Amino acid sequence: MADGSVFLRRELMIRFVRAFYRNTLETELDRIPIEMRPRQGGSSRCCIYRDRAVIKYRLMSLLGFSCEEERDEARTLADYYREAVTREKPVNIAEGLPLSVCEAGCSECPSAKVVITGNCRGCFSRPCMYNCPRGAISVVNQVSVIDYSKCINCGKCVAVCPFRAIVKTTVPCEEACPTGAIHKDSDGHTRICVEKCISCGNCFAKCPFSAILERSQLLDVLRSLQRKEKVVALIAPAAASQIHGSLEQLFTAVSRLGFADVLEVALGAEETTAHEAEEFREKMNNGAKLMTTSCCPAYVELVRKFLPDFMQFVSTTPSPMIFASELARKSLPGCKVVFIGPCVAKRMEAARKNIDFVLSFEELFAMFAGQGIDLMDCEPWPIARPAGLAARNFARSCGVTEAVLQELGGFKDGFKLDAKAINGIDKKTVAMLKLYAAGKLPANFLEVMSCPGGCVNGPCSLKK
Amino acid sequence: MKKMQLEICCGTTCYMLGANRLLNIENEMPSHLRSHAVVKASACLGLCGNRDLAGAPYVKLNGEVIGEATPEKIFSRMQALLEE
């Protein structure tokens, strides 16, 4: 789906990076909202002033601040910038959230409800009225009318109307959130509940106003590279599906940005596979009934916050990112590592697991755009130790299962790997997981991926 | 008749701002236009320059620059060229 809000986000990133490389970010930041929405030009919302406000908050979040942190509305972006460049490390989000709500951008969509549209013909059979379990529908002046004091939003009338004249409206972020973490406060402003949010990024991806923002570490990475620190880029396996060039060309492009080394996270995935297979074998031989994967951080967070009894089944094997960072630190002691991928939840996992930075693919490509690096012009990078195909497939749903199956190779022990996969965490699959946690185990190996199709369709993927 | 040359800029900026979708434009192209066109991906055309980002993605049709390119915009320009 082509999407204007995605393009706005990317354009801002590119402007931000270009200004940084020109060494004029501090003076340019406050000009960007006005340059992008000049008085003579059009607006994408009600007026250019609202657009400018939204752009300001987006820039704040690119500097690493969350909109909720704003205490002084008159504070300039240049001032935020001056604060940002004094910090040694990116803002710590380990116990907070990588996401924030931009109030100026949020449309504060009215709560989901059932609405009878003008297409109602006031028919004689009136299935809406007869099928309503609460008697909330009556016919007044030849059209159906809902009594909202009785309506429970069940949607039965929507399903039975022969004219499709009844619709159920929706709030995209609330509908997309698998855990009910997004709600409106008493003033009608959208809020993300820290206790419930699993950082899956569904709201970020689904809001048509693009009002959910990521707290970026782009500036921290740019500054670290500028200071000539040794930074190693860890490229998530989802990259291969995103780019218009080869993985080898991507590596060359990344190294041109000034990274000391580039590593495939898939190398870490090889170790994850080996450990996961061993852990599975050991657990099954000890009589365990189930083991689930643990490489998707949004899933692990879901279990931690909502299904604590299920945690015993989650594998304790570290994720590919962790193994890859160990490889990087071994080959280049004292280096900093940055994970680059399509994932929002990785920002949270990284903050807890001593990974220095996380960038999204979009941010990486904004850096390329800022430096005028084109993938198609890059020589292929000689990858010293290419990862195996199974490890590179970790980014696709069922990829982990296949890799573990391959690793186990035949079954010499007294058990068989019986796999099931949850391909995308939504309200339905959360309910399923609750059933599993209550004892209705589906198989003995369960792979869970928060994004449908796997990481390749992550919220910050480039394919949009 | 000589075929129309449509070059799609695949520089990183244009790619991020929509050119990746334009690469499949032939599939969407009305058949009477398709038979008169050659589509190719081009290296960076150098148009997004320093500040004129807002025009990306760019394409060139017979050498003529089209900014903020969308399939509809490209098709209508192609139609006009065809009728000339």
C-alpha cells in the first residue's frame, strides 16, 4: 500500500541526515517545518500551521525525545539539539517505550461504533432490528435508528443488513494493538500504556495519520561515527528482501558510511539455531511438553507481561542479535555495535541487553541518501564468512522452525519435533496463546513471530 | 514510431520516496502505452540535489523531467506525447 505518511517520515529523515552532514543541523532544524510547509504551499492536514507543528514533533523524536516529554511548548528544536549532543549514550528506554504519541498529529479518532448510513432503505423485513440482541434498533421515519445507550457494538446488524447499509467504524491503532495498550485518556488524547505495550509496532505501522513515532537513535549513531568511534553494523537478515541490490552491495554501502565493520546477524542466527536445537533436545529428553522460540522480542515481552506462567516454555537461547554482537566484540574489542533492522521491539531488547544502538532500515537508507550513496553503484563486498541459507531465512515465518529441524537432523531420541507457528501477533493469536498457557498445548515446538510473514514485513521495513 | 524512453531514478532518495513502486509500472501501464514504451531503472539522475527533495521520486520521459512522479502523472504525459 502506497502511503503518504511513510514518505513524510522518510523525507524528514533524509533532510535531517543531510543537514547533519552539512554541519548545520542546529540552525536548520527550526527551519525545516517552515521550508516543508511554506505559506504559499498546500497542507496535508487542516492548515500549514498544524502540519508544521507535526513536523516539529517528528523532528523532536528524530533527536531521541518523546513528545510526552515536552514541558515547554516554546522550546526550540535547536535547544533540544543542544541537549541531545551532550548525552553520551542514547536515551535509555529499557523500562520505558520506544514509541510515543504525537498529539498534534493524532486525529483522536472517535471510538469504534456501529453506524447506520444513508444507504438504509427502511426495508420491510428489518433484519437489523430482529437480530439485535439488545433491542437497540428501531425504525423511525422509514429508516433504522440505533439507541446507543443499549448498543453493545456486537456488529450483528452489520452482518445481516441486505443493503450493507450499516458499518462498524474503527480506530486503527486500537484495532491493531494486540494487547489493548492504546487507549484514550479522560481528555480524549491517545495514550500508550507502558505496562501493557509490547513494542510490536503495529500501531506505528497502522496509524493512517502516522501519529505514533519512534524514539530514534539516528543522531547518536551519526555522532558516534563522526567522532571516529569504532562502530560495527549488524545487519538483520530481513535486509535481503528489502533492497534493490545484493547483500554484498549493501555491505559496501554500509562500510562507506564509516562503520568499522559490517556483520550479518544471520551469523548469530546460526548460533541461535545450534543452541535452540540443543535446548530443545535436552528439554524433550527431560520430559518437557513444549518449547517456544524466543528470537522475536515482541513475543517474549507479550509472555512477560501477559502470560507469566508460559515463560517456562520460552527458550532461554539468546537471540541472533546477541550472538552477532558477541562475534563483533570478539573480533574488534572495545567496539560499539548497532543493530540495523525492520523492528521496533528490538529497540527495547537492545536497551536491556547492552547493544549500543538500533537503527531501522529506513534510517540506514536515509544515511545513504544523505551521503549520496547508491546501492547500484557499490562494488560487492567480499563477505568473509557468508551465513547459511537456513540462518538467513530466520526473517521469514517458519524460518526458525526449519533451521532447528535441519539442525536436529533425523530423530535419534525418543521424541519427534512437532511444530506449529504463530504467524503474526494480533488479538486472536493472543487469545490462542492464552489457551495454550492454560494447558491446551498445540505441539511440542512453537514458533511465534509478531509480524505476519516474519521480520521481512516489520513495521520499519522498506518495502512499503 | 520510435519508442518512448522512461527512465526511473533509483538513487537512494527516490527509491525511498516511492521509486521502488514505480519499478513495476509496466504491469499497471495501459496496453496501448506499453507497446510504445521502454522502461528502465536508472542510476541517480542527480535531481533531488541539495534541497529540492520534495520533488522525489523523479523520472525522465524522453529526457523530460517529471517530479513527484506517480503512475497517473506518467501515463497522462505519455498519452500526450503519443497524441502529438
